[in-house]
Amino acid sequence: MQSPLLMVPQPNAPEAIAPAPAYYAPAPATVELGDLGRILLRRRKLIFATVALLTIATLIYTFLTPALYSSTAQIIIDPQDLQVVTNDVNPSRISPDGGITQVESQVSVAQSNGVLLRAIKATNLTENPDFNGQGGLGRWLGMFFGSGDGDRTAETLDALRRRLAVKRDDKVLVLNIIITAKSADLAAELANAIAQAYLDDQAEARSKAAADASDAISARLDDQRKRVEQAANAVETYKAEHNMVMAAGNLVSDQELTDLNTQLTAAQTRTAQLKAQVDQLRRQGGAPDATSEAMRSPVIASLRAQEATLVDQIAQFGTELGPRHPSMISAQQQLSDLRKLISRELGRLVTAAETDYERALANQKALEAKVASLKGKSLDTDQASVRLRELQRDLDAVRTVYANYLQRAQETREQTNVNSTNARIISQAMPALKKSWPPKGLLVFGAIFGGLALGVGMALIAEYLSPTVLSANQMQSAIEAPVLGVLPGKARRRSGGAAQKTDAVAGLALQRIAAATRRPPDWPLVPSILVASPPEDKDQRSRVAWQLANAAAARGRRVLFIDINAGKGQKDPQPGVLDVLRGEYPLDAVSRYAPGSSVALIGRGRPTAVFQEAQALYFAHRMLAEANRSFELVVVDGGALADDLNVLPLVAMADEILLVARLNATPMRDVASTSEAVSVMGRLPTGAMLVDEAA
């Protein structure tokens, strides 16, 4: 049964006697941007080691790697090829992108097996041990694995492809053929050989395409010729079967009918003219001499002239000689005879006109009969001509195709001997003056910066895998308690400024503790502060605890300092706090003042027997009550709580429990373990003090 003194509540620690959770999980720690510098500074050895190793490895590589030289040959390709003939086998067409796609495809052609094998043959590259797999490491590997007698051509081709790079410059139609080899002269020779092999391959490919096209067309010529013969024979056979004779490309019957129609038209015109003439003569009756035929007749004209002369003579004789004069009578008799001749001549003209009309009418009727006969025959011929024209069209079409084939065969046959590729070498490869690999300066520069990046990454990964206390905010998030101050490191304690800063931080921490503590005026126990830390931070813990005690003493307060680790491990230790907790010694008997100090000290004591928890809590309460009469503050260096359960009574009675950790050094898992040990003992940390050894 516990003493009534132990049942007195502690206002500053209301959860002190409450059951503790089985496991205390601190809040997830957060890393601030300013903490990255601390991480890199703390893990600088890892970063520098990474940089050094990577740089050394790079230097070894640059010294052991044989030098390589690169040479470049340039080929310009015009997408618009030379136009040799109108119907070229390889027509020149420029794509909408200006031929860029076409030239891009030539990059693959330049790296094809055909081009490379042609270059290998031209340079006898299969005998070069650097390419045929028979030199250096390749020969030893071949001997070891038994593959030294393989196909040298395949080995050379594979090695050449690894050393080859074909690129096209931006916005231009130029191919860069780049070869890298151990010899500058060999690199230039191979680049030029590949460029020339590409041109030869293109010329041969176009010539072969033209030859193949010519052979294919020539093979079809015999078939086309046979088709022409078959179509011509079909036309002639059809003509013979239907008695259709052609002349000048037309049927003779058609020509004959056309001629008869022309003759019939002329005959009908002639008959109409003669009929009109006869009708006119008949209408004249007794005066046929008024007709146009009579007027045009030279005989009638001569007789009319003679008649006019005789009329003039008779008129003259009538005036001079009289009507009975013999000359008058003779002239009259001549005039009468002349007029009879004119009448007979006019009658003859009428008879001739009637005769011509009858003859023309008969001719017209004969022609009409022939035309009618030929029209009957033409109807039958027209029916047969439909099929004949169809056969003729087939013949004309086949003849046209045959003529095109014949012309195309001759054109393609000529193209086999003409190179229409519009590509040329604009820059021959020259032996390089400087090696292209390894670039020692660039590699070392990259190794340094790459090592820095890799080292920083490894440092961050290491920090992620094993995080440390980086800042006060991170510590506060981890233990859910405020950080009361950050003390400078031990290395600078000797300087006056650092000592003053340490005292100021400790005094400020005490003020914060006092401000946060709420104690009744008549509280029987002395104010107490227990300082704990992970095991690796024992020096910093002892320093912080002693600094707090000295700071309080410097401000005129009477301080009792309990060091739970003092005398630990000694064979015959002095009586201390463990003896007081067992009730074997009073507080006054074990406390002593340090030389030259106003702080009373109590060591660990003799661990002769294990005390019971309830009994230890009672005596711890009594010890603090006794200390209240002589001291104003008790500072307890509680050690590593996770390793020492004897400090449990002091943890339960302490007003404040401070955790100590080192910035950039104390692992967060150890902070979590210490905080968990406090929670297992029934309390929670109320604050923390950090030590910055870099400050």
C-alpha cells in the first residue's frame, strides 16, 4: 500500500500516474529546406569519397582506353533527280516537306548491309584485326570460347556498324557519314569508302531497276505482238467472210455508192437543165431563135449577120435600082434562102435539145436503178460493218499498246547505262588531327560533377534510411514537446563568447521551464528537472544537465545535482541516490558540495539490492520533500532511460523531463526509443535541449 504522500497530484504532470501506452509513436519528422545543408555537411565524407572514387575510375579509364579518331564525309542529296527521259523509271517527285523525309530514308540506306559490304570489300577491311574480331581482347575471348574461326565478314560488318554514325544536319539535305577508328587514316579511308559505296549502290540500284523494267516490258512484247496479229487476222477473216473489200481504209461498196450518188445528183441536175431548155423551146413555138441556145449558136450568129447584110443591100438597091432590077431580085432571092437556112438550123437546135434531154433522162434512170441496187446491198453491209468496226477498234487499241510497250522498252533499255541519281560527295573525309575519344577533360569534369550529384543523392538516401535530428522544428514534431534551446558544441566552450552564449541559452531554458510550470505555493516537493538522452549522447547530456545546474546556481538558487551515472561500475562506490531510494540513507548523508561550487552533488550509489517500485516511489517522494528544505532546484542526469530501469522513480517524480540530442548526429530512431522509454515509465517528455557541435 502506497503512502498518502504519493497520492498527492502533480499539477505540472497530470498524466504522471496514468497508465502509459504500450508503445509511443512520435509524430513523423519533417525536413526543412535549410536542413539540406546540414545533411550534406554531416555526410560530406560520403560525398567527397564518391567524387574521389568516380574521378579516379574516370582517370583510370582515360589512361587505359585506346585513343579513337573520327572522320566525316558529307554527301548532298537532291530529291529532284536528273530527268534523263520523259518517262523515267525513277520519276522525280518532291514531297511536300521539301524532300526531308526522302533524305531521312537515305540515312538507313547508307547504313544498310549492301553499302557496308561494298565498302568492306573496297578497303579489304576483313583483314584488319581491329574489325574482324581477331585482335586484342576479341582474339583472346575467341580462343577461350572457341569462336575464333567464325565468319570474318559478319564480324567485320558488325564492328563497322558499331563504329559508324550517319546523321542529317537540320534543315539541309546533307548526310554526314562519321567513322570512328583507332587510326585517323583508317577512319578517313572508311568514311570515303562508305560515301562512294553509297553512290555506287544508288547507281546500281537505279540501273537494275531500269534493267528489270526493260526485261519485264520486253517479255510482254511477244504477247502484245501476238495479240496484234490475232486482232488483224480476225479483221481480215471477217472481211473475207462477208465479202467486204477495203480501199483506202473504207469499204469499196461504200465508195461506189458514194460515187453513184454523186453521179446521180449530177445527172438529175443535167436532166433538169435540159428539160427546162426543151420546155422553153416548146413555149417559143415559131420563134425559137429567141432562145438562149439560138443566141449562143455560132452558126445562127453567122447567118444572122449575113441576113443583116442582105437586108441592107436590098434597102440600098430599092433606092437606087428599083424593085425590078436584077440585082434587087437576086438579093431578095438570097435573103429568102438565108432565112430558110436559119429556120432549118433553129429546128436542128430544138431537135438536139430534145435528144439531149431524153439521153440525160435515160442516164438518170439508169443511175437511180444502180443506186437502189447498191442501197439494198449496203443495208446488209452496214449490219456486218458494226462487228467489223468493233474488231477494228480492238485492233487499233492493241496496236497502240504494242507501240507504247515497244517505245518504253527502248527507253528503259537506254536508262540502264545512264546514272540519274542527283547525289554527290561535297566533302571528302580527312584524317583527324585530334582524338575524339576519350575526352579526358570533359570526362573528368563530368566525373566530378556527377560524383557530387551521386554523392549528394547517396547522402540524402542515407539520411532518409537513417534520419538524424536536423532542426528544432523536427525535434518538436518528433516528441511533441518544445525545444527550449540550442547549446553550442563542446569544441568552442573555451572561448569567452561561446561560454556566455551557453550560459544565456541555459538560463533562458530555465526561465521557460519556470514559466511553463504551475505549482501551488505550498507544494511540498522541490522543483526537479530530469535530463535524459540516447546512450551515444551521454557527454552532451551530462554537459546540458551540469550547465542547467550551474546556470541556476549562478542566479542565486540552491541546486542539488543528482548524477545517476556517477560511480557506476566502481567496485566500492560511495552511497548515493540508489541508497536513498532504498531508504538506507537520508539525503543529507549522501549529498556533498563540489569543490569551488555552490551545487550539491549526489552520485549513483551502491546497487546492493533491487528495490520495489512502490517503495522506491515513496522514498523518491520523501527525498524531494527533504530537498525542498535545503534546495530550490534538483537537476537529475537520468542517463539513458532505455538501459537503466533504476531511474524509474525519479522519472515518475520529476516535474520536467528534458531530452538531449545532437543536431545532425543523433539518429531519430534513438530519439524515438528514448521517448518511448519515457512513455513506458508513465510520463511524456516535456521539452528538449539540442547541442549544435558545428556552432
